[in-house]
Amino acid sequence: MILHTENINNKVKSGLYIVSTPIGNLSDISLRALEVLKKSDYILCEDTRISKNLLDRYEIKSKLIANHKFNEKKNLLRVINILKSGSIVSLISDAGTPSISDPGAILVNECVINKIDIFPIPGASAVSSAVSISGFGEKYFFYGFFPEKNKKLKEDFEKLSHLESCIVFFISPRKFNRSIKDLKDYFSNRKILICREMTKFYEEYIRTDIDKLEPFKSDPKGELTIVISEKVNEKNLSIMLKESDKKNIQKMIKKLSIKDITDLISQNTNVTKKEIYNYCLKLKDEK
């Protein structure tokens, strides 16, 4: 493929370029990103095999250097010396924007120390893409990947549950299934958007209430980007318990336990389980 560009007045200077690449669809790359990659002396790739799919499509012949989380520290001196020689070096990840939940931050910091110019080449981002279609509030907190240890996950969930903003996570489908109980415990009464294979042929977007989350029956391919809606103002929730719900509770209160009533009513309403539970207790006390 031959890329025709209009006059590009900005000369590609020597330095480190943080180049965003597509998160799925290979057409989602900017003209400027292609120009910089073509003029790069070296391209640092998270996985050269994956990167070659993109680079071959656009006939980019720059030299590749594997640069992933297992060797980025080992590469550091070599790359810094290359940059000091006046070369143009681009850093790309397998998908999206480098150094955000991907290798790159170590090199960027070393360039800052060595006063080497760093240039961002903006483009695709799973985070902004997911937030843009969520329909939730515009303020969000990006957490990144779930930690491996469940204890750490619960500690972080406890802190995050008090944030007023939306929260964005990266997670594998398998770990998502294992984390559903914790999501329900800490983010009850919020909504969730689950994005799978964004911009690819089999892309899928699941919107539901966190309290209604169900595990995937089989592990879907690829990582998930999930967005949890902003915290609900609990002071306004009591008005959401309809008179019809109250009448149903009054009928069931003599036959079922409070827990069973809470579970049944919560399946068909947005009212929190806490609100339903408290109403049941109130009826019990009145009797």
C-alpha cells in the first residue's frame, strides 16, 4: 500500500515518540503515526510478531527491537545510547497507547533524566473508547489491570467504592468471573459496561446492573475493558421504592424471610437491597 499524505510541515525530529496504535481495527491509525513510524530508525515493540501485522500492512521497514516488561530494564542503556546518537525512536505497544498499563514508563522517565525529547503521537485508547460509549458521567478514574492477589483487590475495591466518578478497569475474562462477587459487594446499585474485542469483527458490548452480573459460561477471547458507573446518591434512593413494591412486600412479609424478600424484589427494581431490607425491618417492627 502506498500512503499519500499532504504537505507535512512538522519535521520528524530526533527523540523518543510514544506512538498510539490501533486497539483492534488496523485502519484506526493516524496519518501522523504512520509518518513517524516510517521515519523511525528503530521501533520498540511489545511483541514484534504482533506489531509486524500493522507494520507490514503499511510497508514500514524500520528496525524493530523487542521491548516488553521482562526486558525493558535490560534494554534501557542501549536505547538511551541510541537516542543520544540523534536517532528517531518510536515506542509502540501491542494495542493502544504505550506506557499506560503497558511497558514504557521506565524508558520515558530515563529520557526525562537524560533530557531527551519525548513526543506523544495520540491515537486509539481502550479507556477513552469505552468511556465514550458508556453513557455514564464524564469524570472517570482509570485503575488499569486487576491485581493478582485477591486481598489487594478487596483493599483497592474498598477505596474505589467511595469515589464519586466512573471507574475503568482492564481484566481477563477468567479473572472477571472470579471477581463478580467482589464487584457486587463493593459496587452494588451501579451499572456496568463490559467491552470485549473493541473495534474488531466480533466486538461485543454488554450493559447491565452490577447486581445482575452473571459469569461468562466460557472464557471469551481477549481482554475486557469494563466501566463502572458513578456512585449513586443514596439519599435519593428511597423514593424509588414504588407503592406496588411495598404492597408486594407487605404480602410476603408473613411468609418469607427478609433476605428472601430482598432478593426477590431487587430482581425487578433499581432500588438497593439495603433500602428493601430496611423497609422489611420497618414492617416487622410495626407488627
